[in-house]
Amino acid sequence: MDLSLKTESFTQDRRDWLGSAHGTDAPVSASLDVTKFTAGTHYPDGYIKSGVPLGKITATGLYGPYDDAASDGRQTLVGFLFTAQDVNGRRVASTKVVGSMLIHCFIREAKLPVAVDAAGKTDVAGRIIFV
């Protein structure tokens, strides 16, 4: 029997990037391909932050970080990660995690963890409003 002291830390999911609660009642499921995310940029603390812009990888149907320079489907912005996702849970690295994505909402652009370029904004025009 192991009675040694173990510690575990938790983080509060920051959603200050949301401009309102509009759309948060209807997020869609999104399976993330963790191999497409960069540790230092997208999950420096072991979890992918909510508010990360997502694109859908054509070959697998999984989602990765939106990247206008990509050629695998991620060059089209489709939504934003709604809830932070642990990718290093209990020190076991994951290659795929299931999260939720907003596809219709108001976004406080200055509060996003990763910037969105003009092409991305055009991709979601009419569904996502940047304030």
C-alpha cells in the first residue's frame, strides 16, 4: 500500500475571450489531434487553452489549431475550443482528446490565447462575431 503524499494541481478555465454567453449553450463535440498542437504555444501548462482557434483536418476528421499556411484542412477556421483540454493528464501524454467547440458566438479578439488573421475571420463571418 502506497501512503506517500501526492499533489495535484488544477487550473481555472479562463473564458474571458467570450464576448457574451450567446452560443455557449450549444457547443459541438470536437476530437483534437494533439500532435498538431505545439507544446510551447498551445499547451505550455499541459492543457490546450480554451479559445484556441480550430481547423478540421481533412484526412482524419480530427481538429487541430487553425493555421492559414497549412494545407491539411486546418487552413480554414471552423470554431474555437470552448473548454480547456488536458493533454498531459497524470503525466501520460495523449495524442487525441475530446473537447467542445463553439461555432457560433461573440469573441473578444484581444483576449484570445492565439491571434486570428483576416483569412480566419472571413472563414467564420456571419457565425462568429469579433468585438
